[in-house]
Amino acid sequence: MPGARDELIAHIREKAVFHGDFTLTSGKQASFYVDLRRVSLDHRVAPLIGQVMLDLVAGVPGVTAVGGLTMGADPIATAILHQGAARGVPIDAFVVRKEPKDHGRGRQVEGPDVAGRRVVVVEDTSTTGGSPLKAIAALERLGAEIAAVAVVVDRATGAREAIEGAGYPYLAALNLADLGLEA
């Protein structure tokens, strides 16, 4: 019987990998596109993402919350939160807006307070590392301690180098080879 990781890979390969000509967030051209929202919001696949990502972040000592820049990080963080709750692992989730709200409390980070907490910034796929780094800046302004950045799929297009170059550990559950793809 296949494990959660193998099942996740099969779902991503079947439903979330597209071939053609694509322009990535970075402006770079690619011959394939991994659209994890096609699976991260699917009731069959979200629990698998949660299991695989919880296993990944569980190796980071002292982590009490996960989240990242909206929109790619949101389903990943909530999947981890739910799988953590099911396993008795207390991990909260948070959402980082691109900009602070201009009304209400004017918050940029939503969810439980992150001040003084060790957190992992999560992302669905990574290209340049820009989204996690933007989330990190907002979180550090609030006093969060960044323990690591964890992505579901590393595209091998410079995100690891940018994040590690900024001084943060970088974790990836899957890489392109796992999906039968090449950079």
C-alpha cells in the first residue's frame, strides 16, 4: 500500500503538472507548470499534503506555527494544522497578507499572535523565494523567530539559494525528479 508521499506524488503528477509554454512569477520561461492549487484545495489531496508537510516540519525543533504569504501558503498551512490536530501535535496556522490591511486593525499577519514564537514559513511551490522572504520580513517585524522555510515542491530555480543566502534553512518535501520533471 503506497504511503502519503507516494500518493501525493501521483496526484500532483496526474492533476497539477501542465506542459506547454509558461511565464513564471520570476518572469522566466518554463516548459511546464506545477499548479498545486489544483490539488491543495482537493479534499482527497489536502490531507496528504498535511501529512507529508507535518512530517517535514516536525523535524524542526520548537515550531508552534506555520504559514506564509497568501495565497499559495494558505491551504498548505491549514492542511498542516489539521493533520497536527489529528496527531495531537499542536501547530497553529497564520496567513501573511501582501500588504497590511488599510482598515480594521490594519494587520498584515492574521491568526494567532506570532510574537516570540518559532515558526516555519510554508509555500506550495517555490521559484525565486520572493514570497517566503516577503512573509519572513512581515513576521520578523512582529517578533517571530523563523525556524525554516518549507515548500511542497521545489522547482530548482533559485529559491533554495535565495532563502539559504538570507540565512534561513530551506526544506522541500518534493523536487522535480520526484515528479518526473527536469529543470
